[in-house]
Amino acid sequence: MLERKEVRMSEALVALHFQNDICHPAGRVPFSLNRGTDEAGAFFSASAEALSRARDDRWTVAHVHIAFAEDYSDLPRNCRLFRAVEERGALRRGSWGSEAFEGFEPRRGEITVVRNRNSAFRNTNLLARLRRRGITRLAVMGLATQFSVEHTVRDASDLGFNVTVLSDCCASADESAHQASLNTMAMLADIA
């Protein structure tokens, strides 16, 4: 019998915040995406296609979710963004709102990281898990562009990864902030 060898690709797709409270029409976080618009539909379609292609090409896929304790005891209170999440009762660990949005559920063998900061690398083991798999190139997608996407791209660049931002797979409820963030990230990553 032939031994099956593990494929070790050097590319990974990092998918940020495809969660019910952020993406679903009944979600409690309204500032990441203008849900129900043609733009939101195009964003979800492009993101699902990117995820499918990454899986078909056998890339590592890392799903990064944000969630907080039931009583928000681990929520950083130093900025309005996180305080707004608490005010809306959103993204509690174990709740429907913190679960993966339909169509973006992690599959067996894919990396899943849950954290309570904007960057995918802060207070997580994501870096170690990517390094163990020999990852050198990251494609990043998700929302919101000017928050978690940009924070993650900045950290990934500082950590030595070659980064590509999938611009049609990034979104924000604030289009001008989205565009400004893409312009800023162009100095740190390829914008595709």
C-alpha cells in the first residue's frame, strides 16, 4: 500500500470574521458590512469563491473568529469598537452570533483561531501553526477592512510573510474607510 504524503503548500488563506453576528442579516454588529446590499452579495460571492479555490488548490485555510466571554470580562475596554460590541450583546463565546456564517464553516484539518483582538496574530497561536506548516505567503480576506484586515496585514508583514489582500473579499460598512485602508495596505501587501 502506498503511503499518503502530506501536501505542504507554502500558501495560506486567512479568513477573518465570517461569523453570524457580523455577516448574517440578524447579526448584532452593523458596522462591518452593509448587509442586504448588492455590494454585500458580491463580497460574499467573491469570498466563497476564494475559499473554494484555496481548498481546491490545497492551501492551508485559517478561519479567524472574534469572540468574548459571556460577561465580557476579556473585552478590551480601551476603544469604542470593542465597547460597541458589548453594548449590542454581540459575539459572546458559544453563542449563535459567534458561530461561523453559513458557507464559511471550518473543515477538518483547517486552522480555527478564536481571539479577542483585531489582529489574527495577537494572543493566538496562529503564527506557530502557520510556521509549522511552512507557510510563507498569506492571502487575507474578511471584515472589516480598516479594523481586523488591516491589523492582521500589518502584523503579518512585520512577521515576514508575503501578503496579498483580496480586495473584493474585504468589506466595511464605511466605504471611504475601506478604500483608505486598501490604499494604506498597498505599501505592506499586494492588493489583488
